[in-house]
Amino acid sequence: MIALAALLAAAGAVWAIAAGDDQHGAEVREPSSTEPARAATAKSKTDRPKAIHFTVSASGDLLMHQPLLDRALANGGGSHYDFTPFFTAIRPYVAGVEEGLCHVETPMGPGRPSTYPIFNTPTELAAAIHRSGWDACSTASNHSVDQGQAGIDGTVKALHRHHVRHTGSFRSRAASRRPTILRVHGVKVGFVAYTDALNGLRPPHPWSVNLYSAADPKAGAKAIIHDARRAREAGADAVIAQIHWGDENSQHPNASQLAVARKLTGAKVISAVVGQGPHVVQPIERMNGKFVVFSEGNLVSNQSADVGLPAATQDGLIALLRFRARGERVEARRVRYAPIWVRRGDYKVLPARASADRSNAAALRASYRRTVAVAGRGDGIKPAFDG
């Protein structure tokens, strides 16, 4: 009961962080007969549509290397894989908001599990995604076709079985043309996902995965906008584009990312852009008045300085996009982000603050500083908590 109360309290804290100054009150009094102008103003405000506020969280790569599979198998007592313990500490940022988006980087196909460089992740990951509170996931990545069409089909089946919405890779041409629309407090949010590379592999069919070439950002943006427009025509009030893009281990968006982001944020049909792929955090910026989270980094992986990679590969962030809907206008008003750090060994994803694990306080503080230095602070952008 104590653990449940703590989790509910943490979820409440996340809601408060996300809501911020959207939730406020003011004293209202009845206008007197000697105040016709004030009464008219009050009436006009009453006639305005009521604003609806909601938060969408977006998190980084779920990248299941062999040590993570070994740990998940141990979590399951050796009889099955249990990935859920990896995510318990961040559940408030996932289940504690109105809509949680994840990024399934690796396929969950038939056959034996495998890891880098050709992945095949156990389907139990889909169960952990559901239990941890994610509502929808993108499945378009550079590893989408590692197991061919069978891997895509397995991923779709696993997510569907556990009631997790998904887009980015597909079982059929018809499915690829069907917009994914999420519903939040009566607001319809379109969800579009693409990748700019497949590690040199070819898709089984033209419709198997939403793909564009990083070398042709103009065509990529055109394809994403086309799908966003289709979602709008199907009734979406807003559209989030989630893209697997960028150079690995680079904390700076490349020219292709910047070109695509400029086109997307300049399109009326796109409301916000979030990204993964570089395995490290990249900046959060405002372009054409809209937010772009260039890279959330890894959510969970075995990558770190201990295996010869940049320390930043052990870091990541969960972006909390705060939307306001009033009438027909739906827009992301600000972004708060929760820096996270992966504790190797048990592979628990922790909020990057010292109180999350006193025995790793120095590492958590260092991770927080790295993430905030890159993700930044600015107009409507800041960390969700202090390190």
C-alpha cells in the first residue's frame, strides 16, 4: 500500500509539472447593472469554447541488447522474459499523463531472440509496454526490417494483442494507408511515424515501413505531410510526427533533420515533431512556432561509456508536450522534459536526480547536467525537475 501511495503521489506530481500554469483560477463576481461594458465582456468570455489541456509524453529508443535480454529472462525466473521492472521508476511520466508514446526500435518476430546487429526481440516486450502505461508506439526505425516481413507482422500482432496502438510498419498495404488517430479528452490526435534509413536493407514491400532517404529530405517531408493531411481528413484535430533520423552518437541535428523539421513545422497539418535514432539527446527547439524534439536519446539499452561509447548514450529524456485545445485550435503550448539515466546491471530507467538512487547520485547528477546542457531551456522549454 505504501508503494502504491508513493506511485500515485508521483503521478500526481507529474500531472502538476505538466499542467503548470495551464491550471489557474480567478475570482468571479456578478456584474452590477451599472457595469454594462463589464457585463458584455463577461458574456463574451462565457461564449468562448472551454479550453481542454492534456499532456503527451514521448520517449526514446527501446533497444534490447543481449545483457537486457539476460536480465529480463532472470526477472521472469528463467521461464519467460519480463521487461516491466526496467520501467517502474518512470511510470509516472508514462501512465501519469493522458497519452504516452514509445518507440519500438527492434522487431518482435518469430524464432529465437537475437541482438546487434540484426535484432529479434521477445514479444514479452509488448506486454511490458502495455503494463508500463504506454498507449501507442512508433515502429519505424533503422531496424524495422531486421526480420523481414515476418518481423513486422510479429511486432504488429504483439502490440495489437496487448492493446497498444502503433504505426510506422505494417502488415498490409491497406493498413499502411489507414491513419492512426488517438483520442484524448475528446480531442483526436493523429500519429505519424517514419524512418530515414534501414541500415542498407530493403523493405519487403513498398508499404512495409514508412521510409524516406536522409539524402532527400524534401521528399521525406512531403511524404510525412501527405500522411498528416490524410489523418486530418480522417478527423484529426492535431498531428504528431515521430521520426527515427539523424547521425548516431551526434548531439547536433544534421542538415537532413533540419531540412525536414523546417518543412514539417511550416505545414499547417503538423502540430509537433519528436525524434529518436542518434542514441543521444539532441536539442529541443521551436521552429515556425512549433516544437521539435530532435532526439530523446535512448530510453533503455546497454550503451554507455563502459562499452566504449559516449557517456551520453546512457542518458535520455522523456518529453512532456502540453497541448491546449480550444474550439478548432489545438496546439502544443510548451515542453517539459524529464532527464533519465539507465542503471546498468538491472537496467532500470531512473529519473536523473540524486534521490532516485543515492548510491549512484554522482552519476545521476552528471547525467542530468549532460542532458540539460543539450536539450536546453528556452521559450516554453525547460526540465521537469531539478537534478
